[in-house]
Amino acid sequence: MDTLTSVSNLNRAGTTSNGAQSLSQLSDDYTQFLSLLTAQISNQDPLSPMDSTQFVAQLAQMSQVEQAVQTNLNLENLRADLGAYAVASGSQLIGQTVSVASNTVMLEDGQTDTYYRLGGDAAKVTAEIQDPLGRVIRTLNGLSGEADTHNALTWDGRDDYGNPVLNGRYTVTITALDAEDKPLPGLVFRDAEIKEVMIDSGQMFFDVGGDEIVGHGSILAIR
């Protein structure tokens, strides 16, 4: 991901520098072109004058390029304005609790705010909890297979040996099978608090804690 721009450090000048530099370079080229054109006209042979049609065509091309660069500069300014507006609007979400599509499980004192939703009734639902090193520390069997509802991930914060694990970030993988042992689609999500709002290439991103940054498309609901 490119460098993120947060509410506190949005920099419009940085987003418009490319267009401004191109416009400045074009102005220098245009000045040089006019100088060369003036020199050619001043030193042309009176008995064999230069074809003015070429001059007109070259001037028209320069004008078209200038208009294109100016248009790009205006678009960059517009994008910067929209980005500033988006950040200002998104800043109102800071501190709000949202449901975010994520396989991240945040464990605190044996409690989690992770849920899953199935696309059909399941005969078997299993969850595997992985630690930050990717090791499966707990397998949960017999979870709710009810479709189209918020099913809570009933993990008590213990490993497969019954030992309590440390608070922090874990990952869950849900496997749901129907009566014919065919996989069912499912969505895992959690409740989280928005810590910060950022902009990257005109897109809005949210810091939802647990070292996780998600796009606006991952926000399912605002509570």
C-alpha cells in the first residue's frame, strides 16, 4: 500500500506537484519554441519565405498540450479537494464501533467480538484458531449452523489443552458443510472501534485496531 494520508497530515501541495511541474516545463518549452520561431523568421530568405502553415500547426499542437496539462492539473486539484472532504467526513467515524469483515479475532480476558454468517444451513461447522505464528491452537467443533444470522464464535480463550492463552490478536478459519458435505459460503466479521481514518490514492481506509487497516468496503455496519 502506498503512503497513507491521515486526517492530521493531508497535504494538497504534494498531490498537485506533478501537474504543476509539467505545466512549468511546458511553459519553458513554449518560450524556447517562440524564440526559435522568431529567429527563423528573422533570418529567412525573403525570396523563399518559410511555409507559415507549419508554424500554425506547431502552435496548435503546443496549445493542445498546454490545455491537456492544465486539465490534468485541475483534476489533481479536484482529487485533492475530494480527498480532503472524504477525510473530514470519515473523521466523524473515529471512535465509532463498526462491524468489519475480517478473520482477525481480538481476544481479551477470554472474550471475543467475532461472528460468522452462513449462506445456507450447515450440518457441520468447525473453526480453527491460529496464533500470530500461524499455528492452530484451538479447534472448535459443533458450532451453530444456522443460516442468515449472526452466529457468535464461542471461543473461551483457551487452547486445545484447556490452557488460557494470552490476550491479543488471533486468526480464525470457519469451515461449514451442508448435509451432503458440500462447503457453504460464509462471512467472518468482528466488532471493532475505528482508531484512525486515512486516504490512499483517493480511497478511504480505517485503522480498526489489532494492527489491521481495512478499506471502506470491509465496513458492514456502524453500531
